[in-house]
Amino acid sequence: KGTANAFILTFAQPEWVDCIQASEMCNQNPHCSSRYRVMRQCLVGKEKETMLDNNKECQAALEVLLVSPLYDCRCKRGMKKELQCLQTYWTIHMGLNEGRKQMDLSPYEPIAPNRQPDEFGLAAISSGRTGFHCPDTEKNCNPCLVATKACNLNGICKRQRSTYITTCSKLDTNKGESCNRKRCHKALRAFLDRVPPDLSHGLLFCPCQTEGCAERRRQTIVPECSYIDKEKPNCLELRMTCRQDYLCRYRLADYMNNCGKTSHTMGTCPNKDNHQACLASFVRLIGTEMTPNYVDSSSSNWTISPWCTCKGSGNQEEECLNFLQHFTNNTCLSEQPLHLHTSESVSASRSLRSKIKSLSNRLTPPTKGPNVYTVCTFAENS
């Protein structure tokens, strides 16, 4: 107890620190660093669960680490050493008996709800259903095309988008396959990590009213490489595969925390109805084994799903369907946030329309005559 109390005093800290910083703090204390090395050895090999449950040295190491900064550490989304941070987090939480049963706990820092009107397509994927109208004179209005042009005007977005499209379109002659999926996923993650959200999310969530627009949106992530495979695995098998990878495991956990439906959150969004946190977590699944996408080019009755099926689930069919519905029937993804249906909806719509008009001015060539590009407008009362 004296040792534990000493650690509490030594490691006076805020509510949480990132796991990289926590690891550095632990390494500065010989007692903590030695126990941390022991703990990592306890997690090596196929017998790790037996070691954690029965080995006294492993249990003693865990007791010390539970009162160190490592226990409450978290990871920041998009941090440079994200994978290293996640591995550190798992070293501690795998050692806890409950840790092996809580695969859906997010290791990431909490997201405070953003009550401000969202200005560019991050409000909800269903934003094309309500609140968006193309003028009668602009039948070919395509907001996904507008989003693409906006990306091309930004050097980082244009370069990163070109990189992942090229990577995901290359033939993998070594394996005799249409592409190298791992490289494609890595390029997609780089695009989403490095490009400002108002540009990347504009491409992913552009509101569509036509099949042509919806098909362009579906093709955004080059699904033939990043999404579609020769066969559809069972969704529970895909989840197991995802959980074997640190990055996929915790991004899925983050998605379930911010978007997952329970008996208490049916019809609403967890995390205090934080729709933006949900969609941000959804985006971070792209480029992992659990990559989700639009399943077809429907503009009015779209469905989002990972590439998996519940056929052949046997007595696990209910569990499989419940998991799949977190994507295919998720109101947190499909419903408009409350603030866009209140008295703020008019001002939010005006703000969004103003931003699109500003984009229009940048897209329009500095020449006389009619504009070359068509820009969509948003109805104020819808």
C-alpha cells in the first residue's frame, strides 16, 4: 500500500494523459518501468491469458501499473504515433480481467458535443433527404462534383486524393489481384488524416438527389479495391479479424461508443446526441478491415454497410444481425441532428449556403459571361 500511495503522489496528473506521455512518465520511474517491461512480457505468446490469470509476477506488475499514469491514459485521434499509443493502452487493459470482455471500450479522448450548426456536409449522411434543393433551372446540380472541385482547389486535398486514387487503382501483379488493398487502405487513411474535414467529409457525405450524384459518392473511396472483395465474409468473422488489429479494433470501438445503438439509445445518438462525433468515428473506419460504404447508388433509400453478410451465422444469427444493424439501420448516421430542425435551422442553412456561394466564387473563372460551374443552393425552410 505504501508503494501504491507513493505512486499516486509521484504521478499527480490531470484526468487523463495520452498513452505516449504516460509511458514516458512511467519510464522515468525505475519501479514503474521495470513492471511495465514485465507486463509486456506477460502478453507475449499464445499463453498470455493463463499468464495474466495465474502468474504472480504478472499480477504484481499489473497492480503497480494500475496506480500509474498508464491506467487512465487515452489516445488522441489522428496523432502521429497512434498505433504505438494504442499498443500501450492495450498492454494495460488486456491485463485486466474485464479488459478482455470490454472490446468495445474506446481508448480515445472523449469528444465534447458540438452544438454549433455544421457547415459542410458533416451534419448527417441523410442531409440529401431534407433541406437541400437544386433550383429548377439547374437540373444537373451535383453537390459531389462541387465537393470534388473544392478539393482540387486545395493543394493538400488534391495531392492526397490523387495519391489514394492512383494507389487503389493499381494492379497488384505480384498477387494476381486487381489491387493491393493494404496499400489502398493506408493511402485512404492518410487522405482522411491529413485533409481538412470540411473537404474530405464534403466528398463522403455530399447530399444527393440523383442516382448519378449518389454513384459518384459511392465511388469516392474506390470501392472495387478498398471495399469489395471476392467473397463476403460473415460479419462476426470480419469483426474478429478487425479486433486482431490494434488500429481497426479501437476505431471500431470508438465507432460503437459514438454511434452504437442500445436499448437506451434507440432512435437517438449515444454520447449526448453527438452526431458529429459519430460521423467522425464512422470516417475513421474507412481504410480498415471494417471499411463501410454505400451499398448502391440510391439517392433516397441508401444503405451503409461493411462488406459482410449474416448468412450462415447459425445460432449466432441474432448477434450478427444486431452488429450489422449498427451500420445498416443506425439513426445516429441517418437522422438530421436536432439543431437543424429547430429555430437554428434557417441560420444554419444560410451559413451553409453562404459557404457554398463562397466556393462558387473561387470555382468561377475570372472571365466575363455566364459561370462555367453550377453551384447548388439550400432551401431555408425545410
